[in-house]
Amino acid sequence: MSRIDGRTPDQLRPVTIERGWSKHAEGSVLVSFGDTKVFCTASVTEGVPRWRKGSGEGWVTAEYSMLPRATNTRGDREAVKGRIGGRTHEISRLIGRSLRAVVDFKALGENTVVLDCDVLQADGGTRTAAITGAYVALADAVAWARGKKLVKAGRQPLTGTVAAVSVGIVAGVPLLDLCYEEDVRAETDMNVVCTGDGRFVEVQGTAEAEPFAREELNALLDLAVAGCGDLAAAQRAALEITL
Amino acid sequence: MSRIDGRTPDQLRPVTIERGWSKHAEGSVLVSFGDTKVFCTASVTEGVPRWRKGSGEGWVTAEYSMLPRATNTRGDREAVKGRIGGRTHEISRLIGRSLRAVVDFKALGENTVVLDCDVLQADGGTRTAAITGAYVALADAVAWARGKKLVKAGRQPLTGTVAAVSVGIVAGVPLLDLCYEEDVRAETDMNVVCTGDGRFVEVQGTAEAEPFAREELNALLDLAVAGCGDLAAAQRAALEITL
Amino acid sequence: MSRIDGRTPDQLRPVTIERGWSKHAEGSVLVSFGDTKVFCTASVTEGVPRWRKGSGEGWVTAEYSMLPRATNTRGDREAVKGRIGGRTHEISRLIGRSLRAVVDFKALGENTVVLDCDVLQADGGTRTAAITGAYVALADAVAWARGKKLVKAGRQPLTGTVAAVSVGIVAGVPLLDLCYEEDVRAETDMNVVCTGDGRFVEVQGTAEAEPFAREELNALLDLAVAGCGDLAAAQRAALEITL
Amino acid sequence: MSRIDGRTPDQLRPVTIERGWSKHAEGSVLVSFGDTKVFCTASVTEGVPRWRKGSGEGWVTAEYSMLPRATNTRGDREAVKGRIGGRTHEISRLIGRSLRAVVDFKALGENTVVLDCDVLQADGGTRTAAITGAYVALADAVAWARGKKLVKAGRQPLTGTVAAVSVGIVAGVPLLDLCYEEDVRAETDMNVVCTGDGRFVEVQGTAEAEPFAREELNALLDLAVAGCGDLAAAQRAALEITL
Amino acid sequence: MSRIDGRTPDQLRPVTIERGWSKHAEGSVLVSFGDTKVFCTASVTEGVPRWRKGSGEGWVTAEYSMLPRATNTRGDREAVKGRIGGRTHEISRLIGRSLRAVVDFKALGENTVVLDCDVLQADGGTRTAAITGAYVALADAVAWARGKKLVKAGRQPLTGTVAAVSVGIVAGVPLLDLCYEEDVRAETDMNVVCTGDGRFVEVQGTAEAEPFAREELNALLDLAVAGCGDLAAAQRAALEITL
Amino acid sequence: MSRIDGRTPDQLRPVTIERGWSKHAEGSVLVSFGDTKVFCTASVTEGVPRWRKGSGEGWVTAEYSMLPRATNTRGDREAVKGRIGGRTHEISRLIGRSLRAVVDFKALGENTVVLDCDVLQADGGTRTAAITGAYVALADAVAWARGKKLVKAGRQPLTGTVAAVSVGIVAGVPLLDLCYEEDVRAETDMNVVCTGDGRFVEVQGTAEAEPFAREELNALLDLAVAGCGDLAAAQRAALEITL
């Protein structure tokens, strides 16, 4: 039984990672997972937030947002509403935590990198695409900072790579990298963030309809680990060009 | 090697669930997991939010908040700051989703139950205590609604029970129900929400220091499932008194 | 003619003042005036707001809030609405002014005490219960600060005690300490804050229906002064245990 | 011993009440108490707020504000800060309550009058000048509504007049109608709102330095009642021109 | 063909510029263009915003606001709405830019002047009246600062005068200084800010109905330049009294 | 004397207008003026804002925003700050007015089109690029609405085309289509919006340094009219492909 778009259950959508999409940002990527497109920029500034000053350690944080018409129906801008919604907050925090998992803050020194992940077009999996693309933008920004000697010679602030993918159970079948139509029908929805060596950074599973059993959880984790492995390969391929 | 407070790794803190803590609310509970104390009220109103009108289905939602001095250092009130923080949003959404997993909205009919979970004192695990206590307040509120005939005769809006517990790895050892001091030192932190029959509603694991391996994840899930079983028993004990 | 709850016109509701209700706060009290229950915490921090720096004088301020379901009908959270309402502002300011009336700021030194008064259950007189309870929490916090040598040896930052009570005219009869049902029907409503030696800190009288005459005002003041005297005795009784 | 500006203790500052200061508003007044100048407009609209619809009763409300440079030092605009401060809220509520005390809402019918009181120049007593001037604007607005037949023939929505004055104890002497310099030095500060027949609508007394005794309170009330009597005469004089 | 109020197409409304309208502000003006009345105050403070510190240069900025009942129908206060609207922002920025065009910031030294322009009554042209009046308030404030030696001896921070007027095409005829009724019917509306020597500081033309041709634009500019010349004369006349 | 990027004074930067950039929006364009890139989407909804209901007329509005790292230095998100800045408000309003100048609202019927213009990369002229691109997105959205029969058969809601360009005087020389570096140094800066037949919709000129003379204004208008003619040709070229 094939999927809406003809994929097998364990198949990612076509993934593209285009670097250098901004002339201003220290790192920038347009990442696409199928029709989901996220523009990720990494901005480096010297110094750290007040609570971290004098620690000798850097900081990495992220902000996620959707353009109003990224989705099928136009959503109100959060700037116009005057407040950020719970979903936006939640995803921004997830992206920041995920990237920090592969950063050596001592090696980074008192520098800050802000990742902005703006969804230009949404078709499911925007947070996982954002993490996957933001990592590449971060890698470029870190390389820039090393070139500018903001980072001490011989230090490598990145301890590895990190990527993310969604998995879910649709009509009883565990599937990898859900598109929007699948996501809407999923009984269980999980986002998994893994390092390039296959360990977990985040596991967030939610029963949308029925509570799920341990075996289902296991099947989803298997799919996700394999998917993150493929994404890690795509990240390495994208970065090998100049790193 | 015993824990800070002398517990074994798989032992919950003392759990108390006191019902009837408010003379106004349709359901109310003061729940404590050790020194963590959360006041949960359930408010029933006829009718549903606009987007659900005419569906014949009810709605359940939750709001979480910390009193300013629930923690060791006073925090600013979100009402004074004029905006709700990301953490508060995230937890409110988690509590709502967790409770909705055991609600039959058709049976509830077009009624809304709002769960307010206000943390009076925090010592780790406030969100899991909130879910566990809020379920009992919800059960009382549903019983009240049935008594008032807001719910059709013979319909049972609750499909089961739901409880939650935190687990984490501290100094390499998987532990159940972390107190604040353990939580701060945890390498990995996970919140697990289970139904009374041992299935998963939410699994949210985060690597705080090192990414975690599949075996560690499995050990944490084992601890959590057992802990949720004990909490489900405590919920049943609390509710048997009058239900 | 007896009152709704059987009291005589000049009788307070049962008053309880429980200290030590929080393991974190420097002072904490659960105060109840009948079914009105307010949780008061006092938080001490070294230093003062910017505008007072270098003065050698301390500061005391207060924030009042109602839990959403403290009342018979659930109210929206001010944090969710994104702004504090006029009533909340007004009461917070009243509590702060009342407590400052018995503080010697030079003796307190450059320390700040914040009183948080959160209404867990409301049945009329929440602001007067808050003032009465907050004073006891403040006294405990000041004792703590003296013990920690934050306050110079031999200095006593408290110049006396302060308590508050509501009075009003219901069906032509002046009554002490109105419960909610009485408050709703009152033609005139007054909140009076007195020091332990019977002098006035605040007098706030409002004609809810008919303007009131000077003799009515005098009768209400007589009731209030006597009621505050009883409350001062209850405060002393509560504090004698350890002070 | 004479006052800063040569007045006797029981003497008001020069009071002027100029009507017709706006070509748009249904009632408008520029009121001055010495150098305190408040521009009051009364806006009539058919209909009432949602919570009052169908009651057959009208509504009167007020909003108070200070221009940024009404005071000696420029204050930030509340619109720029994005939130209304506690003092502004408190005074707006006081003005509204004071005016409602002399309105027969059944006679007014389902019409709303909004009083805007904007302080152009402040020199103490802005809230009492605002109440005194707003009453005259309200009277003009009500006359306009009667002329337009918004109010049923033969009905008089105003049951009397209302005025307000500040009193205080400065250097031990009770004084009427404090200017800013006196207000700053006052040990006790009280605002009193009276109807034209000498009864009380609001009494708000605050100990700024020392708590005050019953005799002091009595002396202040005597001064205030006499002052409000003079202000009521000034209101009648201003209104006799066309009413 | 004469205008609604009998003026010729190239005629200003009666213009009055009254100085010294506030006892507190360093400069203050009540300016009227016919029934449009704007109260302008200039507040001088030593020092400049953070981004300009150490530059040796001063700063001039402006805030514009309408009282709620300045217009025919009452508008909600922006402070109550909690946000400043686009129109208010736009006009505040225009006033600030216009005044800065005639300021020599080096001569002003590190001092800041804030112009507050509050519309007491609106009948078209509020922004142009505000600029014209604010200039005079600014001139008085600068003279005050020179008298106080905040400005170095011999330095003149003002390089000239600035005034503004609206022009528009109504029923095909170019008109100077539109009143509200004309403004509503205008096909094209333009605000022009000129220095006293007839050069342009701002030209803001908008097609309200039909796009406009180059010849129409030219005719409007001719009218505006002449009108600004008359306003500059009125400014000089107002200021000659004491400068 | 040639320009920074080698252009002649009357030469536009390379302009590209790519349609169909979003799979969700009814019209979408990525427009670039050199390195300035703006993503414009047009969203059609049936119905109009409340104040226009029952008029039989449609509505067109616009929202402009910059991604945080569209510029050389990262700017804070307005959603995070909780309020929209004056510049954003001003440009959003300008875009909306410009597009409405070529819309026949009766022909559009009670439908609304919202144009979202998000700047992905900024290098001067973002508002003029936004207007030019948004027109093309609007044209596609209108064509879609006609295809869907939301617009009555035979009605053409667009009365013409509209485009915009910036002009300015740099080092005394009038230049067309300023890039950021030129914009920063411009003595005078003007944005001009023209219809395809060469008439003016908006003229907004500002003296950044020196006030400008009538001849300078004329020279700038000449440049702008010619530039808008070229942009109109580019719009027609882009749209001819499928219209």
C-alpha cells in the first residue's frame, strides 16, 4: 500500500539544502523537505546575553516563524496580534535546544549565534526541516567565526551534526516524514531529533487519537533513526562543498 | 547508591491527592508530589468555543501557571510582564492534550471544561503533578455535569484515566520522579504521560547534557510506565471515595 | 435581626492565620476570613529599585491577584489577557501603601520585600484579608532578614502592626466584615486599614447605591476600628509563637 | 500662619468652569482649580455595553489621562508604553463611580455617556477638578440628549449634582484643596466626593507619613464638606446660563 | 466659485499661535488653523538617547496624539487599546523629521527636545498645524536652553524656520489648507513642509480617488509654497514678541 | 561620474519578477530590484471587513515585514517585541493605498485580497519593490477569483497597473532606484508610485540633510516617472506569460 505521494513508508521526501541564500547572514540555507520550505539564517554577534557574561561560554538560540500565507489558509501575523502563540514558542525552543546539543560553548567563546527559521511554504514537518537546515546555517556561521578569529585558533565549537524528522502512524502504518495530509490523519505523531552518530537529542511523541503502545513507539523510533541518518548524510553532502 | 532524599531509583515521592479544595469549582484538587504542590480546579461551562459550535462535541482545555514565589527565587508575574512565556504555553498545551486523550467529546456534548493548574510550591515535576491532579478534578467535574444532566443520561465522557511522571538520568542512573535538585543535574530529562492501561499519550525526552542512547531511552520508559501505574492507583483510590 | 451566616452586626467571620505555608518564601501565610482564603508570601531581596538606590532606605511593595476560579464563575487570567485590570492595580497599590505605613525604611536598609497575595478562594473582603495576612508574612520576612544580618543589629524595621477590615451598610444596618452576599447588597461599602494602636492608615468608603450621611460614616468607622483591633490581636497571637 | 499661596486653611483656589470648549462633544468643560486645568468632554452614544443590553438602563463611564507635559517633568505616554498605569486606572474608576452616583439609569434609557478628562496642566487635585468639571459636561450632554429626544420626555436622568475636593494635613494643620507643593508635604491626604446636598459619595483618605487619628479625620471631613458646598455653587452658577 | 467657508482657493483659514500656554514646559503653544486646535509643548532634557551618547550632538523628536473626542465621533484611546496606530506613528515621525530639518545638532549639544502635539479639536490639517505650532514651541525651548547655558554661548541651534500646510484637489480645483469637509471630498491630498526660505522638507501627496497628473501636482506645490510663506510670517510675528 | 554599482543615474537595477512562488497563495511573486528581494503573496477570501459589509464593494489591504536578518545587522522580530514599529506601519499603509488606486471595488464585489510583502533580503528600495511585486501577485489573485466566479462575469476589478521606484539626490546628483549605500548618503530621498499611464498615486519626498529646491524636485520626478514606466513594462512582460 503506497502513500499519497507514492513513497514507501520508510522513505523521505526529496530533500534539498541550498547554502548561501542571503548576502548578509553569516550562514544561510533554504531547506526543503518536499513542498515544505524553510529559510534559515544564522547571525553571529560578539558577546552573550547578560546572564552568561563572564562565563567564557557562548550561546545559541533560535526563533521560528511562519509567513502568513505559508499555509493553505492565511494566518494572522503574530506581530499584528502583538503576541507570540504557544506553538511558535514551543518550536523556537525546540530548535534552540536541538542545536545547543552539538555545541561546545567553551570552544565557541563569548559569541552568540541566533538562528532564524522562517517558513516560506508549509506542507508538514516544518520544525524538523527547520532543525535540519538550521544546523547547516549554523555550521557555516561557525566557520565564518573561525575565519574571523572570533573563535580561538584550533577550537571547534561543533561537536557533531544534528538533524530531525517526523514520524507517525497513519491508518495503523508507521510512516517516515509525514506531509501535511498524512499529518492531519495521523493517530500518533512524533518528532525525533538525532545526532549524526544516531543518539537522541529530543523525542516528542503525541497520541493524536488513540494512546499508543510500546511496540508502536519502537517502530516509530526505528524509522526516525534511519531517516535522521539519511538527513545527516544530506547535511554532510551540502557542507562538504566548502568546508 | 541512594538518592538525595533517600529514595530508590524507581520510587515515587509521597503522593497526595486532596479533593474538594474549592467551594466554587465543579472539581478541585490539591495534588502533591513531595514538596511540589499544585492546585487544580475544573470549571464547567455550557457551550463550546466558536470553532466547535454545532459539532455536538465538547472541549477540554488547560492553563498552567506558577505563583511568583513557588520557586526558590521570586519570578515576575506573567500578568505584569504582559505576556505568557514559552514554558508556560508549552506546559498548558501539554496538560490540555493529555486530558483530551481520555475524553469522549461526543459523550461530553457541547460543554467545556477548563482546568486551571496553579503551582503553589515547586520542587520539580510540576507539569506531571498538574496532569495527575487535573485528571481527578476533571473526573469530579464530569461527575458533577452528569449529576446536573448537562451530559446525557448513560453517557460516560471519560474513557479512562491519565497520569504523568518525570524520569531522567542523573550521574548515569535512570531515576523516577525527579525532585528539583535531581532535575538540575539530569543529563536527560523525560516526561511521560500514560493512560491507566499503560499506553502512551505523550513522551517528551530531552538531552540536557549528552545525547542519549536507545537503551537509556528504554530504561527510562520502563521506569515511567511503572510510575504512572502507581499514580493511576493513587487516582483511583482518591476517586473511589465518592464515585 | 441576624445576618446571613448568623453573625451579629459587629462580629468578624472566623479568622485563621497559618504561618510557614511555603518552604521557599522568607515569610508565608495562609489567611482566611471565613471562606475567603488568601495565600501571602513575602520575598526578601538585597538591594532596592533603581530610583531608591543610594538612599540607605529599603522598599516594600505588593502584588495582588485572584486565581481564575477563586470566584463562583471562572474569570480570565490577566496574564492571558496581557494586561492587568484596574481593580487588580488598585488593590495591589492599597496593600503596598498599607504595609509601608508600619515600616521604618531606614531601619530596613537597602533591602526590598515583595508581598504576593494570591486569592485561592473569594467570599468578600479579599483585600482586607490580604493586608491582614501579608502583615504577618512581612513580619516573618523581617525576622528572617534580621537573623541573616541583612538588617543592622539592633534595628527594628517594623514600627507596629497593621490590619484591615471591610464594613458596609446593608438594608440600612452597618455591618462588620461583609461576606460576598452581603457585599453585593451593600448600599455603602468601606475598607478601613488601621494600625495596632487604632489609628487610620486608609479609609476608602464608596456609596454603591445612595450617598451616605456623616452619621452613617461615623457608625461604620466605629465598627471598623473595633474589628481591626480584633484582627491585630489575632496577628499578635499568630506571631507570638516564634517571635 | 498663611499658606504658600496666601490662602486661609479653609479656602479653595480660584475655580473656573468654562463650558462649550469643544465644537464636537455633546458636553465640554475646561475646569481649573488654580493652576490645575482639566479638559472634560462628554460623548453620548445610543446603546449600552453588551452586558447591559436589554436592561432598559443607560451607562456612564470615564477615562482620565495626563498629557505628557502636564507636570513639571515630562512623563512617558501610556499609549507608547502600551499599558495604562495603576494610578490612571484608579482615577478613571473613581470619576466614573462618582458621576454614576447622581445618575438615574432608568431615566437615561439605553444611552451611554463617556467622560474624557484630560489634564492639560497639573498642580495638585487633578482628580477632584476632573470630577467637578466632568459633572458639568455630563449635565450639558444630558441636556443635549433630552433635546434630541434620546431621553424620554419628562425624564431627568440626573438626580443631583456631584463635586470633589482634596483635603490634607500639612505640618499638623488641616487644609482644603491642596496645591502640588502642599500635597507633596502632606502627612495625610484625602479626596472627598459629595453630592450637592452634602452627603458622601466617596471618602478616600491615606496616611502618607503618620497614621491619623479620628479627630484629624473629622477635621478633614468638615473642611471637605464645606469645600464641596462651594464647588456645587460654582457648578450651579456655570450651568444656570442655559439650564 | 467660493469654498464651504467662503475662502478663496489660495486662502488659509484664520491662524493663531498663542505662546506660553503651559507653566511647566520650556516651550508651549496653542496653535489653531480655523477650528483645528493643537496644544504643543517642548520639553528640554539634558542628555541624549543612548545611541547618540558621546557624539556631541543633540536630538529632537515628537509625539502626536488626538484626544478621544477631538473628532466628531469619539475614538478609543490608544493607551486603552495598548498599541499606537499606524496613522499616529506616521504623523509623529513626520513632525520629528520636519523639525530636525532646521536644527543644527552640534550647536544644540547633547540635549534633547521632545515635542508633544496633542490635538484638542480636529477639523482637518492637524499634522500641518502641529508642525507649524511645534516649531514655535521648539524656538521658545531653544531660547530657554540658551538662557540656561545648556547651549554653548554664541551657538544658534536653529538654522531657520519650518511650517506646513495641506493642499488638495476638490471637485477639480486645487485648494489650500483643507478643512475636514473638504479633506473628505478631496481627490488628491498633499501635505507640504517648507522652510522659511521656501525650500521643501517634505512633500507627501496621495491620490485618494483618481491618480493625478504632473500639472495638478505643480499647481498644488505652488499653492503650498505660498501658504507656507504666510505661515512662516505668522511664526515670525508670534516669536518677535520676545526673541 | 558613474555610480557605486556602475549604473548611469537614470538606470534601474536588474529587475526580476518570478510568479507562482507559492503553491498555496492565489497569487505569489518573488520580486528583486538588484539585491533587494521581496516575497509577495496575495490571499483571496470571500467577504469583507465588518465596516464594509453590505456595500457590494471589496477590499484590498497589505502587510509589510522584514525578516530579522534581511539587513546587514539582525533586527529584533516585531512579534517578539509585541508591537509593530512606526516604519512597518507606514510602509504597510503605503502599499495598501497604492494598490487600491488601481482597483474597482464594485467590480471586485465583496471579496478581500490581502497582500503580504515579506522582505527576504534588503538593499534599499524594499517598499518600492514590494509595491511593484505585489501588483503582479494581485493581478494573479484577481485572475484566480475571476476563474472561480467570485468576481461577476465580465467585470475587471483592475483598472490599470501600478509600480513604484525610489529616487534621490546623492552628492548633488539626482539618481534613480537607490541601493542601500546610496540611500544612506542621499541628501533627499523620494518614493514615487505611478500608474502604468504615467500619473501619480503617491509622491513622498523627504529632505534627509538639506531642504531641496523646486528644480531638484522636478528632476527627481522626471527620473521617477521614467523608472516607473520601465517597471510597468516589466510587470506587463511578467504577466503576459499566462494572462
